[in-house]
Amino acid sequence: MKRRDFLKQSGMASSLLLLPSFIQAAVSGRQVAAGRRVIFIHLQGGNDGFNTIVPYRQERYYQQRPQLAIPADEVLPAGNGWGFHPALQELVPVYERRQLLVLQQVGYPDTDLSHYHSGQIWRTGCCQGLEANHWLPDSVSVADYGAQDFEQALEDVTHRIIQGDATRIYHVALDGFDTHQFQRVQHDPLLATYAQGVGRLMQQLEQGGQLDNTLIVTWSEFGRSLTENVRRGTDHGDGNQVHIFGSRLKQWGIEPCQLEDGRLPVRTDFRSVYATIASRWLGTDSRLNNRFPAMGWL
């Protein structure tokens, strides 16, 4: 765990953390959304959204991916021409309970195609990747599991939440999504690991009475090209999918998206997603709140 995150979690980053929550609310002039937290899942390497939530009714998808496209008869249909990769079977019941929203073409202007720099931009909410310009104030406690094993990290997060841990932001990662060659050999089992982990996480949170207070947000540092390359892989792209899981979503389903050749452009700035979470879920101040409009799914 990073030193900054440890200090935030332990309460030493700000004297305000030493006060009870109702006094914090009075001091800050806002109402605190008690007990709510967000689990961010990073699909590290630039996940291929086209082969995750699949546009199996769009002919361009198959034209651009003669080797990589998921056959239509293998896709798990979800409606409006979109469906789940067969490895995501665990997420279908979640979707059917209206607890999943898939946002399309999410990113930021002039995408930085460096994995490290783009990851820092997504983590901080700052297009320079500066921790000093983080989208959340220091009073928000954070736990970052870094490169720890994905399944082990989710188990630990679940245990901590059910035991009453007060941390409001958790970061976990699943690595291996930089699929420049032989993509399906690598990508398919990763998606199965992801779906099983999230499915189990939501089931345990519900059994522990904590699902209503938990939002799960899956992101990747950038998307991938619609066109496959000569190595049966894909290259770095721009706009990508963000998956939002929760039992209190006002909107659910798969956002429409019309494919274009090459790299899909960004339509939604990810900082609007963060501004929505800060203002409508966490009830906290964010430097993004007055710069990016809140969205209607919360």
C-alpha cells in the first residue's frame, strides 16, 4: 500500500478525519453519504472492449476481425445487438437483475497511449497524472492493492467491508490485457477470471448486507483498435468501455455505440464519471464537480 494511501486510511492525512462523521458534515457544509464506498477494478494493459461486451449484430465488427471476432452463436445476447463474451457467463445474472451499466467510448482528449501515464491519468483524474491534483480530497480514505493477486485482493476487500472497515475507495487490478498478439489465448481466460471475481464479490456483499452501499467501477487505461493486426491481436486505441455495478443504479444496460474503423473516438470524458461518483454517491467535494457534468445513472 502506498504511503499516501496508508496515511489517508489511518486518519493521519487530515485532522478532520479525527472528528465524528456528523461533525465532519457540519464543518464541510455538506451531507456525508455514510457507509458508501467504491471498488475500482483496473483491467491493466488496455482491455479490448469489443471482445468483452460484443457488438455481434454489427457487420463491421466481423469485417475488421476475421480471426478475432467472437462468433455470433457463441455470444451471450443482452439486447440491442450487444452481448457478453462467453467467458462472462457469471455476469449475465447480474445484468438481468439490472445491476450493470456499460458505458461506451469513455476516455479523455488526446489519449496518452503509454500504459503508465494513462493509468496515472485515470487514477488521479488529472490529465497530467499529478497526485497533487487528485480528483478526491485527502479526507477520503483509500486502500490500494497495487499488483496483489486479483482474487486475493477481492477476497480481502470483501472481508474488510463486511467487517465494517471505513475505507471509502478500494483499488484492485487484473493484469495482462495488453493483447498485441494471439489475443484470444490470453484474453478469454482473463475475462473468465474477471467475471468470476466480480460475480463472487457481489454475491458476498449482498449476503453481508453491504451491496446497497457499494459501487464497483471497472476501467482500463485506454481501448484497443477495432481492426485486428497481423499477429492476431489488437493495438492501442482511444475510447473504451466502463462497467458500473451496483444495486442502486438509476440506469442500467449497454449504452449504444456505432463502430468505426480503426480507433473508436472518445465520447464521454471519464472525469464526468468521477464527478458523478463524488457528488451523488460519496457526497464529497471534488475539484471535478464544477467542471464536468454529473451523469444520470446515479
